[in-house]
Amino acid sequence: MRPIPASLLSDGPVARLLDIDIAVQESKGELTLDSEIQRYIRSVGGDWIANWHCSVRVATGLLEVVADFMEGETDVASVPQSFLSKVRRACGDMEPAEYLRTLAEVTRLLERQGTPEYAELPMASREFQRTFPYLFGLNAILMDEGGEGFAAVVRRTVTNEHPYCHGPAAAYTTEAQRALVLFPGPDALRERLSWATRDRLQELIETINDHMQRDHS
């Protein structure tokens, strides 16, 4: 059996899917594996960089590669202990190779079913934080500086990065616009972020665009 890079077992899609499985098992019935994998599929599919870099289909293939490795591996010293611990927690009484192949097939079948709408499968907290990390971070800033006007806080948050504010500015406006498209009602993301109504998200976009036009054009 050829060795497998330890990094493949320490991080990446194999580790993420194992984390999901363990979280479901430890939720004591609050989560279901199908729903959490569907959220994983939706998160990867909705981020073109993630989908280009490592699609769900590649993730299932990696699970099977690791399954082949685990099936023929006799020298556990070559396997990171963190991975061994994780896979043992996840697979329970199943053989690790069998478990990993089963997880790959479940993920592949769910991916073929298509992405569920948010009305059908609401966005969970973990998915929300990965979909809107900058807006989630802005929430903490607004809580700390709530005495100042919204636009002023947004403007200062961006200008604090000047002249290297292109990245954060693009991230804030992209997430705000995405929220307006995915949740087009007047409350937008208010259920998750009390300030993130449609009007506020539009104000955020306008404020950042104004800064970029005045100071960078």
C-alpha cells in the first residue's frame, strides 16, 4: 500500500465530512446526517472558489481514496493520531474503510438530488457563519460601537484598512448583495443579525461604494 499524505487526513474535505458526521452523532437527534450533508453541499456549491478548488464530487472521491488506504494500512504510525481518533469516533462499530465508502456514497446521492431551497432546508448557524463571515464579524463591531451611526461605523471599518481595503470592501459588499438576492424580503438577514434588514444592507453597499469611488477611483 502506497503512503498517503498526512495533510490529506489532517485537513480538507475528508476531515470536514467526518466533523459533520460526528456533530450529528453528538447532537442526540437534533441534527440529521442528510440535512447536514445537504448544507455542506449547498455551501460548497454556492461558493464558486470552493467549488472550483474542491467540488463535492472530488470530496467523495477523496473519501474513497482514504478508504482504500485504511483498508490496506497495517502501520498506524503513519496515520495522524488526530485522524485516527476522528474516524473511530465517527464509524463506531463499522470498519473505517466501509464507513468512509458509505459516507462517500451518501454524499454522492444527496449531491445528485440537487440543492434544497432555504425554505425547505433553513440555513443553520454553522452554514450562515461560513456564508456571511464578514457580515457576521461586522455584527460584533456594531455591538461595540453601537452609539455611532450605521454608515459611519461601516465607513470607518473599511477606511481603517486603507489603502488596502479592496479585499474587505469587496467581501462586505458581495456578502450584502448575496443576502439581498437569497433573502429578498424586507427583513433579509434580520433573523440572524438584528441590524441586517434589506435597507441596512443596501446602505452598507452604498457606503462602501461611495468610499471606493471617492478614494480609489
